[in-house]
Amino acid sequence: MGQSGRSRRSVLRQVGAAGTAVVGGCIGIAASADSPSVDVLAAGSLALLLNEHLGPRFEEVTDVEFRGEFHGSKALLRMVEDGQKQPDVVLSADASLLRETLYPRHVAWDLVFASNALGVAYDPATDLGGRLDAGEPWYEAVRDADAAVARTDPELDPLGYRTLMLFDLAERHYGVHGLAAALRANSIVDPVESHLLAALETGDRAAAVCYENMAVARDLPFVDLPDALDFSNPAFAERYATAQYVPEQGAPLRGAPILYNAAVLEDADNAAGGRRFVEFLLGHAAMIEDYGLIVRDGFPRRHGDVPREVLP
């Protein structure tokens, strides 16, 4: 593999005895009327981690059924805010967005449990993927490729607006006038974050801007970006903040280091089960890292009046 790609890591995927089912376009653990359950509404980038490993393991250990539903974080937080969904647990890919949306009406605390990094996953069998695999600078390959790179909808999830922020940061970082506009022009929106890389696996898409954990979980080649661009390094927080996205509604969103957080809703049907799930999540940092997420020193990071029993 060329210098722009990272060595691929194989991830152990063991699905528990409960199996999986597809409900409403979202993968979830098959329901059982005879056992207690916990409903988790989570960022699409966590779908494989939760459904293929951590969720089934939680069921085995606790005998509590895991039921997951996955959307872009911005979309799922809006669902909770509007009363369309009432999960026990919410997992967001943007900690600040969860706090701005759900405090104080729906949640009183949250815990940051992981970070991530932005990059480009690709299919090396395609022309664009081959160029990336050979070590061509990612921004030149994506800008000039015949095939558009996929990205998610910035109105639905943080990955979407972080991608556009990445394009703006890249123009300044590489000193190429007009680069941001060219990268946007040669990209196409896939509205479902958890399905973003499926087209790469089938050969229907050459590349996509995604989180590192999404590529790791699927064993796809991935271009690592400089820390100044990938939103993973707190040391570059001031630089990230120079990029912004202006949504169709609401205040402008500024770039910041990626932080995933978990919260249990105040009016959850199974708040005790939700707290038990969050405690289980926090206690499995190694599993989270195996799926490509970053667990830093100091995680979990508390915000609000965190119940004592949640902490690992």
C-alpha cells in the first residue's frame, strides 16, 4: 500500500445469539417480549461497534436486551428534542451538539467516552482508489478524480459538516486557492451515515470521507490526514475553530476536536437499564479502541451531575 494509506486492521466481529434484524432502515438486535431491554439511539458511525460486538456482549453479561437505532447525530438529537423518539440512552458524535440540544429538558449529565479522526476510505480497485493507494496527495486525487468522493449530509450529522470544514482547512493548510470549492464540487452526498461505506465494499463508490473507526471496522484502506486537519488532536483546537458551517437553521457551527458522549434521558422508560449500559460502555475501552475509536487519558470526562453507579 502507498504512503497515503494505512495498514488495514482486521476486527473480530462476533454476533451474539440474539442475532440482528433490520427495522426502519436501521440495524438492531432482534426483539424479545420476555426480557428487559434498553433502547439506544446512537450515531451511525457506532453501528458496527454496537451491533456486532458491544451490544451482543452486553446482552450476554447482563441478560438485558440491547436495541439499537442509528442516525446522524444531528438528526437523532432533533428526533429526541421533537418527541419523535424516546430512547433510554443517546450516543452522539458531537458532545457540544448534544448539550446544546438536550440540556436541561431531556438530560442532566453526560460522559465523553471516545474521540475519532477524519480521513478518506477508498477502494484500491478503482482509479481514484489506486491513486490514493499509490501515495498521491489526497486533496489532489479527490479534486481531480473522475469519480466523486462520497460525504454525508451536513444538515443531518457532524461527519457531514466536519467534512466541509475539512475542505476549508485543507485550502489554507496546503495553500491551494479554490481548493475547498473544488473538493465540494467533486463530492456527492450520501444521506445515511451508517451506509456511507457500503458502496465502497460493493465497488460502486471509489472513496468517501469518513471517520477512521468506520474504515477500521470494515477493513478498508484509509488515508490518514495531518492532525491539523483530522479533528482528532486537542492541541489543534484553535485551528479547527477557524472553520465553520452555517446550517439552514440555527447558529453557525465551529470546528472542534471530535468527542463522542453518552447520556441517559431523564424520562427514559428504562433509566436504570440505560445507566447500566453506559457503565458497560465505559468499562470496555479496549473494545472501543479495537474498532478504531480513540480513548484518551482523562476519559470518561464528566459533565453535569453524573450518577455514581455509571462510572466504571
